[in-house]
Amino acid sequence: MLKVEGASKWFGGLRAIDGVSLTVPEGAIVSLIGPNGAGKTTLFAVLSGFLKPDSGTVSFAGRDITGLRPHRICRLGLVRTFQLVRPFAGLTVRENIATGSHNRIRSRAAALGHAEQIADRIGMTAMLDLPAAALTVAGRKRLEVARAIATGPRLLLLDEVMAGLNATEVATMVELIRAVRDGGITIFLIEHVMPAVMSLSDRTYVLNDGALIADGAPGEIATDPRVIEAYLGHGAAARMSEAGSHA
Amino acid sequence: MISPQFRYAGWLILVLGLVTAPLLISSGRWIEFLELTLFAAVLGQGWNILGGYGGQYSFGHALFFGTGAYLQALLQFKFGWSPWVAMWFALGGGVLVGVFVGYLSFRYGLRGSYFALITLAFAEAFHVLSRSLISVTEGGRGVSLDLNRDPDMALATLQFNFAAPFLKAYGYYYLILLMLIIACAATWWMANSRFGARLVAVRENEEAAEAIGVDAFATKMAAISLSAAITSSAGIYYVQKFLFIDPGIAYGPAKSVEALIAPIIGGLGTVLGPVIGAFFIHGVGELAKETTGLVWQDRPGLDLILFGVILVLMLAFAPRGLVGLLERAWRKLSGTRPTERDHA
């Protein structure tokens, strides 16, 4: 479904992502983890057309989409959400979602109707007529997902949709993401909430200093020494296994 | 939210009131007042498309007004074209200037105050050009059109010197009323279309809009074209009514300010806003004239000071304009919970 080959992006002298190659198979939930500043959001921006990679290619559904503008990529069926949510604050939830629906639906009335169906699917029916500015953090994250799903995507890039949510809200979001995938949308997500990553992912990539350092099933990743060092510092893995053998 | 039935009833009353107004008012001065008010509403509706719905605040809408007016005047004056033919070129010329300025601004991502400044700069550049390109524009002298005195030619010359007294007295009034109705209908259509939804999304958050499939550049280009078309139509009207245009009237800052003040005071991004705003502003101006005995023309700038004060007060206390105040009052009266925002 999604194939990235050797993607690099520089900001001045800083290499934000460095020769990243990965694949997201159709129908899977794939996650991307890594410490803060590893380049995860930059990679998402490259995939969705908000940034042009300095080298490398991105192909989606067998088509080269490198350097296409975001709205073109969205029309092809690849849509992203934002880590810092960007609701259309002055509009109602219904109008917010309907703007996404317009990606595939021309008629205003049909788009507003479609927005209701999406809200029902995402569990936002009660909030349809609220202004987006009145939503809680969890509500806004949910709206971000709803608006993206309304565009009729085949692949959904979720950027930390669980950050700032409490345990109950995380559990609901995990259920929601699973339901979205079961509805036929492939999912690629950035997440820091590890229990959620563990339970959701079919496969996990680990990014550190702009480069992929590991990938595999989430269970294997958690014990990978390179991953532990990336999170906890140089030598941490050795100290941990040492501490483990003493115990 | 004001229910649709009441909204349609309100519009019907407003349109019927304006259509029958000439039967109730005999004073020429009041008809002149209404003509200038409706003219301001058309200008304001043009600005509202781009500024109110699109969030791109232009400080130079005189660009489009002036281009429409100059083309309408010059094509008749220099080449003896029929006003009926000239108007399409005037309209197209206004749109072309809009496309040009829009392309330069939006291609390079100018937003907010940068967009306001570039439109202001272009309006000033056209102001200077229209003054200095004397062989083309007649320079600071301006362009005067011949007054048509033949009632049989009233329609052909688009100068309403009809034989019938009613048409003669109210022709221009009905023309500008018709233009306002068309401008409002176009705005209403836009507000309830995919294009309008996308334009509002761009206003609210351009990147979020791009992410969900909105071509922000194309949307803004379409908006500035429609905005320029409506605003240049006001220029065409101006020339047909006053038979005169000069650089100061066409491209001076007064028209740019007049275009933005009605929608801001009336209610940005609403169909009704520019209409209410225009009535409010001209009503207040007229009232000031009556009570103080000061005539604007003799005290240039007095009205602008007054408008400035009103503008500041409105922005501070009623950022959603008079339409917002009306809706709040309506909610209080009808007891509706203030959950839903209204956008018509």
C-alpha cells in the first residue's frame, strides 16, 4: 500500500530524516515510535506532501506520489491528521466533518448527510451541532480522526492521536482505530502511548535521529537493545541486562 | 440558530421593502441615500466573499472597483462602445486584475497583513498609473461621459433618462437593487456549495484544509475572481450613474475602506452582513449630518473618523458584527441554547 525508499530530508544543516525505507502493507496497523525529535512527524509530513523529500521516493498504491501537493495525495486516498489538532474552530462538528466529505462528494446536502454517518461511526453524534472550539481535548482528537476518515481514505496517517488522553479515552481510541481498520482502512500511526502501540500494531518501526534503527513485531521491538538505548541512553541496555542477571 | 422559515421571511420582507420603497418615498434625497447604501452593500458583498468567507483581508479593493469603472468609462469615451458591450470587458478586466494580484500573493503564500499590504500597494500603484498614463486614462482630469438627453436612447446608453417619470426617477435605484440581489444570491449560492465550504475551511486553517483534500491555492484564486467580479460591477454602476471617473475616486483608499467597513460592521462571512452594515454606516452618517448640520463633503474625513470609532467599538464588543448581535438577541428571545453557530 505504502512504500518509502531512501527518503531523506534536511533542514539547513540538520538531517531530520536520513534514508528511511519502509513499507505499510494493505489492511495492517503499522506504528512508528521513537524518542522526541527523532523525525517521526517530519516523515509523516513527507509522506502526506507537506514537505518535499530531498532524496528518495514515496509510492502509494503502486503510484509515485513523491512531491505531490497534500490535496492531491488526499484525493488519491492518503490522509494525515495533525499532532497539534487543527479543528476549524469557528465551525460546528458537522461542518468540520463535511469539509472532509467534500473530498469525494460535491453536493453540500449529501456531504452534510455523510458527515452524520461518519459522526455515528466515530461516536460523535451527540456533538454534531457543537462548535469545534467547545470540544474537549479528547473530542478534538476524535474530530481530527473523523474529518480524515470523511475524505474516504485507503491509508490513514495518525499522528499521536492518544497524546493527552486519559486511560479510558485511550481505550476508546484504541477500539476506534481497530474498528476503522476493520472497516477497510490501512493505518500507519505515530504513538508514544506504549500499551496502545503494543496492542494495536501488526508491525512497528523505530526511528532515532532520523534513521530507522529497528523494525518488527511490537513484542520483539520492546526488548531490542538498540531501541532501549535510543530511549534510555547509551549503555542502558547493557546496564539493564546486568541488573537483570544480578537479580 | 434562526430557523429557516424566519430567515426566508426576513429576506422576503427586506426585498419587498426595498422594491416598494420608491412608492413610499417621494424625496429624491432619500432615493439617493438608498442608492448609495445599496451601492456600498454591493461593494461590501464583493469584499465579503474574499475577506469574510475566505479570511483574506484586502485593503485595496479599489483595485477592482477602479478597474471596472475605468474600463467602462474609457471603452465608451475612446472607442464609442455601447455600455452594454463595455460592461463585460470592464467585468473581465476587474477579474483579470484579481487573478493577477491573487496569483502573486497566493502563489507565494502571503497571508494576513502581508496580503493586506500587497493589495494596498497594488491599489496605490494603479492610482499613480491612472494619474500618469495621461494618453490612456486622461490623467488627473478624469473621464467624463456625455449625458444622454434622448429618452429613446435611455436603454441603449444605459443612462436612465426615460420619458416615463417613474423610470426616470428610480431607474438607477432599481438597477443597483437588482445588482445587490444578484450579488447576495451569488454569495448565498457560494456559502451553500462545496466551494464555499472549502473557502471557509481555508480561512479557518489552511494546512488542515490542504490535508483533507482542499486545493487552497485554487480555492483562493476562485474567491478573489468572484470577489473582483462583484466589486468591479459596482464600478460599472458608478460610471453609468455619475458619468465620471478620476484616479482619486477609482483607486483612492476611500473605496477600499468603504468595501471592507460594511461587512466588518454587519457581520463577516454572512450573506446579510454587508447589507445591514451598509445601512448602519450610511444611516449613522446621515444621522450625523442631520443632527450636527455638518455636511461630509465640506468636512472631508469626518465620516471616516466616525466610521473608525464605530469599527473599533464593533471589533471590541461585537466581533461577529450586527448579524452576531441579532442572533444573540434572537436566542435570548426564543430561548434557544447557544449551541449552534449560524452562517447564513
